[in-house]
Amino acid sequence: MREFSSPLTTDLPTSGNLTDDIVRNAREAGDSVAFRRNTPEGWVDVTAGEFLAQVRGVAKGLVAAGIEIGDRVALISKTRYEWTLLDYAIWFAGAVTVPVYETSSADQVRQILGDSGARAVVGEGPEHVAKVSSARAGLEELHHVWSIEDRAIEVLTGLGHDVDDDELERRRTNAGPDTVATLIYTSGTTGVPKGCMLTHGNFMFELGVATDELDELFAEGASTLLFLPLAHVFARIIQIGSVKRRVVLGHSADIKNLVADLQVFRPTFILAVPRVFEKVFNTASQNAAVDGKGKIFNRAAEVAIAWSRARDRGRIPVALRLQHALFSKLVYRKLEAALGGQCRHAVSGGAPLGERLGHFYRGIGLTILEGYGLTETTAALTVNVPQAHKVGSVGRPFGGTTVRVADDGELIFKGGQVFSGYWNNPEATAEVLDAEGWFHTGDVGEIDDEGFVRITGRKKEILVTAGGKNVAPAVLEDRLRAHLLIDQCIVVGDGQPYIGALVTLDPETVPGWAEARGKKGTLEQLASDEDLHAEIDAAIEEANKAVSRAESIRKYRILTASWTEEGGQLTPSLKLKRSVVMREFRDEVEALYLP
């Protein structure tokens, strides 16, 4: 059994709650820019004083509407300024925020609203209100439904005009560190979503240590643009951390406009899931190929990776240094410009990034700080920091956090960011929190001599072949998804004589690849192209280098289907729902093992 603890090096508050941050910001730096709000007229500054006034106005409206201390209020919206405003207003009123992914189906909305006992819902627009309306039958505790696009902010502010300031302050200060701040429902990769009870203290612990250890990101003049769903704990922790450390915060609701928004907003750091970084790399590679500069880009990528790896070894050869300087002018600066030109760090989580991509981005000047955590742990348990960074790892535990590798290889943790349990579900809580307070993650991993953690797979997803070989599919899947032409993949083989895979094609990059080679046809037609198969063969061969022969992929099939969040195969954070894919593509899996 291996264990590693990081000492707590910062003082953490023992009283108060998350709303204290915006009260302090307004008192100490009321005229400073806290947010840049994306409006039809362009980006508009919002000061710390203006934000507090808006939060107080909306909170009074919630009080006037009958929202009591401890009541649950649901938010269903894309990532936008109003999401953050409402989140703090709900806390100001003494209530509990229940985020719901705006892509959730009516059945999922019904399940979450019913389980949480939500008293009110704020939806973004007509589509979200319609989902709530269709789910409302039988939800006796649900009294109010407001819409952001139907002036919810103005309506609530007007409704609370006569609420007393002292009453609001009593509500705001009622919550302490042990008070539940939010119920965040798990994304459902392993079954019915469960509501994770995260307290104000969980966030205060997490952000107390995170912003201290990642001080370089949250330094004076820092800014970040949120584009991941705020219903996900990963984006939420950056929202609260930015408010705490007075980082200028912006929101981008439409991923299609992300590049344009980044170039105008010019963040100093961003956060994303690995698939976003894969897409940026693959798109740049494809664009270079279309422009006849594919070989230059490929060489530039190899140099960036080699430079980063040489840096880890402590010596960068002169020839490599010169090549790196040349490509910095020819290639890397263009990629930096795509992120706004000021971005020097990124935080990645939700899934493994992969060493190759990690080295590539560090080699072009963007250090991706990969971390690891779950909804149940208020986001990160471990993270790479600028001064202690190992590409391929998820970093060391935060201060005050202990990690242990159990006898079966499972990673278990203790720390102040670990949740208190699942809402109305003591049985599920007992399955992950043991009698000694250890949280069982369900992930398998390793700890090196310096305390850096590596994730090697999911405990429940380990495949056991007919020959008794244990195989972690994530190792192969992560490598394959990084390929230019591959969108998603699933590695299979549980109880089978060998490992196989199903692969889907990337609809954004395949057409460009085909055009560069003078090929025509739909995605379905190109799926049978010999040259494309040769590319996938090479990708399989490269991925297999990471594992033993007994763990390697022997057969695969290319599918013309797309696995998407809308189709139900991916979670909102773009994780593969293995059980759904295995059920829907059972015939294709079985075909891999036919004589």
C-alpha cells in the first residue's frame, strides 16, 4: 500500500461562506473590473461594486418570491454572465444552487428536480422552460419558473424592491462552512445521476489551497474566459476561484464563436477538457495540410515535443534550440494568437490528456496543468503546478490532501474538499465513503516517489481477456482519440480472446484530409477508403506501442455513426458512456470476434 500526503501550507477560514468574497471585493476594490460581459453590442465591463448590487437585487427577489433558507433553486442555462450572477444571488438568499446541464432531456430534468425537491427553476430560454413544464407534473414543491431571456433578472430585481437590507444580510450570513452550497448531479456514466452535496467549506478548502498553489495563474492582471458548462464542477470552481482572487472573468456560451471570443477577450489562462486541446491540434494540422504546409507543421510539432522532453531532462541541444526558435516564428505564434496571444497556462481535467499533447503544448509556449478530481471532491484533488510539473501525470495532491493506492490498485483520498455524501442516498454514500473517511474514487492509478499521481484506468472498466490479462482501455483510447481522423473510440474485449476497438471518424477533419488528396465522397463513402484505412492502421499501431502485445488491439471497425452528447453516447463533459455504446453497438462488437 502506497500513500502520499501534502502538508497544508495556507490558513483556511473556519467561518463565513462563499458570498463573503463578493462583499469584500466591493468594499476593497469596488471600482475594479470583475467581469467582462458579452453583449450584442460587444464586451462590457462590470465592476465589483456593480456585481454586488446586482446580486443583492436578484437575491431580494428570491426572498420576496418565498424562497427560504436551505431551499433548492435549479439553474438550466448555457455558460453566461447571468449564470454566475444567479449562483451568487441564490447563496445570498440562503438557498442551495442545483445546476442542470442545458442539454439535459426532459426526463433528466424531471429526475433532478424531483430528487432535489427544487422550489424554483431559472431556465435560459423557451426550450429550457418547456423542458421544465413537461416535467412539472408531480413536482409539488416546484413553485416558480423564470426565464433569463424573458427578463428573469429584471423581474426578480423588481419583485424584491421592498425586501429589507437587514433581512437579506441575515439570510446571507446564515450559511457557514458546513452548510450545503450546491447539489451537483453526477453526469451518469455509471447509472442514474446522484446529487453530490458540496458545502461552502468544501469550496473554501479547495480554493484556499488551489489558488495558493496556482498563484501564478491568479496573479494581478489575470483573466480567463469560461466556455465549459457551469453545471460541471470543473468550470464552477474556476468561476468561484476567479471571484475570490479578483481575476477578470468572461463567459462564452457558443463554442462556435470561441476562437473569435478568445481573440477579443485575450485571457491569460483557460480551462478545458482534453478533447478541446485535441481538436485545436487536429484543426491546426488539417489547415496546414490544406495550405500545402502539412510537412512543416508536422516537423514543428515534433520539434515542440522534443524540446519539451529535453527540458525535462535538463538539457536542450543547441540544434534543437535553434529549430525551436525558428518554428516559434513560423508556427507557434499563430497557435498562440488563436488563443488571444496572452494565454500562457491552461488547466485540463475530466479525462487524461496524454503525454504527446502535453509536451506539444508546452513546447509551443502553453503549459497545460493537468489535474484530477471528481464532482464528489469539489473538482481537483491533485494538480500539476508551474513549479512542480510532470507531463503525463495529474500532479501531486493539494495541500492538506492525502492519496493512497489501495490493495486492489484503487486510488482513495482524504481532504477537506471531499463531499459529505449523496443527497437522499445514504446507500450510495456508504459505497464510496468508508468508515475511516477515505473517498474511493473508482479509478486505478500509481504514485511515484515524489508524490506525482498517474491515472491508469477505471476500476469498473478494466477488461479481463479470456486469457486472464487485465487491460485498462483508457491508455489505448486516449492515444487513438488524439489522431487527426478519429473522433471517438471504444476499446473492447472483456472475456474475449483478444482486444478490439470501434472507431468513429471526425466529421470536421476527414473532409479536409480527403480534399488534400483529391478524394471525394461522404463520410460514409470515405470510411471504406483504402488510404484512410491505412491511416487508422498506423494510428492503431502507434497506440499499441504503449501496451504489451497481450493488451494490444488486434482488430477494429470504423463506424460511420457519430457519438455525441445529443445522441446520449457522451456526457456533457465529453466522457464516453461505455454502457450506452456497448448496448447500441452490440452487433458491431460481436462482429470483431466472428471467425
